[in-house]
Amino acid sequence: MTVFSPLSIGPHTVQPPVVLAPMAGITNAPFRTLCREFSGGKGLFVSEMITTRALVERNEKTMQLIHFDETETPRSIQLYGVDPVTVGKAVRMIVDEDLADHIDLNFGCPVPKVTRKGGGSALPYKRPLLRAILQEAVTNAGDLPVTMKMRKGIDDDHITYLDAGRIAVEEGVTAIALHGRTAAQHYGGTADWDAIARLKEHVPEIPVLGNGDIWCADDALRMMRETGCDGVVVGRGCLGRPWLFGDLVAAFEGTGAAAAPTLREVADTMVRHARLLGEWIGDESRGVIDFRKHVAWYLKGFSVGSEMRKRLAVTSSLEELRAGLDELDLDQPWPAGADGPRGRTSGNNRVVLPDGWLKNPWDCSALSEDAELDTSGG
């Protein structure tokens, strides 16, 4: 068995070298709790993406999103921003108020509401802007490690990851995670693991983490062997499957086979997930409603029936959710093929960018004045 070294994120040692990818609306405190429980507390679990302007303005929703359970350590928060000054203020706030132990910067999100403002996966194309944001973040972070997550580039004609990686090293970033797709690919096609290997060769000074198409623990081991990366970032593969982090620990430590829960065990996890969401939000019904998006992921591959799936996806109380699940054949074994791709698979989309964004990678004047005015809380 190949033995992989622990991942070092500043003063924090992550063993096995496995990180939960930030996912909007998904990786809130309840979901992180489930993943952490299945892993036995091993790994690094990152918050949802937090908008820097919303954090600085103490937006109510944002302040809830940055809540960490007292058992979470290290506390890892991901920030999104396009204005260096605002990013710097947000990082300083996190340090001064002891809100987190690790800061990750988002330069990988491909969704239009982010890229149309020049943020996420659009931003690294503007090299001076990327450098300025990293300077402000690292300078204001003090002893807190700052990492970044990015994509290969905007599209095949505008590849940025090698330049961005070199800028990150020069500005003191602690580690880089690369999703092996362009923004134009969104989540379609196959992730380019060769790009992860190239980035590792290009920036040997700091850890490089690979992201993309890790659907089971064996995929994570294979990515590390094939690319030489220092760790893996797992996103869509754990949707409706928080026990994947237990599988990853077992695989890296060579201690057991992957979990294959029965539908009964899956149902129990679903109810616990919904209950945790209700406790976190402070309202059971709102928690169950928020949980609805997870139903199809949890039930993937099981014999449930379209009508029951629809019914479970509109429940609004724990009692209603539990009652519906109890009508199923809960002795069903884990379905063959349920470990495969899940979540969004769309690809080859046009990337929505600010006007004139691609004219010159050194000209940052195309950034709109309201790019940092989003107070949605991420």
C-alpha cells in the first residue's frame, strides 16, 4: 500500500490529506458535522463560500454561515471577493475576531452570478488583480494560513492556472487546490488530472491539491499516484453520501472496505441531516425544506419510485420525512453503481464575463463598481 504524507496547511496537519470542497448551500455546519463524524474527525472541512463585502457589513445570513460547531478544528472558511481592499478587511476581521483558523480564497466558481462580476474562475485572468487580492489577504492574515482554489482557466483559449500558481507562491499563499476543468466546462466532461500534475511540477514550493471526478476513495488514491499532488478536494462525490469521508480515511489508512449502507442506514442519516439543519436554522420546518435538495442524492440508485421521490422532496416536517421513508423497503442493499457521478454534470457553457474582460489580462478597468456590492451571504 502506498503511504501518503500528511498535508500541511500552515500549522495544521491534515491526515489523511482530504478536504471537503466548499459548496454553496451544501457545506454548512450540519453537513460538515455529518462528514466529520463519518471520518472520525480526520480531514479538513471548509465552509460555504462567503462574500467578503457581506462579511464586512455583518450581513445576518453571512454571520450564520460562518458559524462553526465547537468541535470543528481547524475552522476553515472560504472567501469570495473581487476588491483587494474589501478582501483585506474581511481577512482582518476574521483574524481580529478569531472567526476561523484557515482562510481559503475562491477563484474557481464558474456560475454566472459570480463570473459576470469578474469573480471566481474569471478573476485569475486579470493577473494584477489576482496578485493584489492575494497580497491583501496574506498581509492581513498574520499567522493564519491562506490557500486558494482555482480552475484551469476561463476556457481552452484563456488558460491561467500556471501563471496564477506562480503568483500565489510569490505572494505567500500556503497551498493551492486546482479543479481540472475550465470555467466553460462547468462540471461537464472529464477533469484534466494532467493539469494537476503540471501545476505540482510548476510550484514545487507549496502543496497542490487535486479536485475533479473523485467519486469514490479509490479515485482519490489514483489521483494522488498519477499526479503527485499533496492532497485531494472532494466535492460532488459526497453529495448525499457523507460517509465517503469514512471511506477515504479507510482507504488512505488501509483499514477497511468502503461503506455500503442499506437504505435503512441511509434513511437514518437523511433524518439526522434534516434534524441538524432545523437545529442550525432554528426552525424544524425550514430545516426540512432546506434538506429537500439532498433527497435525490441520498436515494440515488435505490428502488423508491418516482411518486415517492416527489413526495419526499416536498416534505416540511421531520415526522413527514420519517413516515415517508418508513414506507420504503428499508432492507435494500447499497445499489450497484451508486458510487458514480452525482450532482451537476452540465458542460460547455458560455462563461458570462464583464464587458471587455478578455481584451487584456493586465487591464483591470473592466471591473464594475458594484462588483463587491453582493450582500447575499455567499
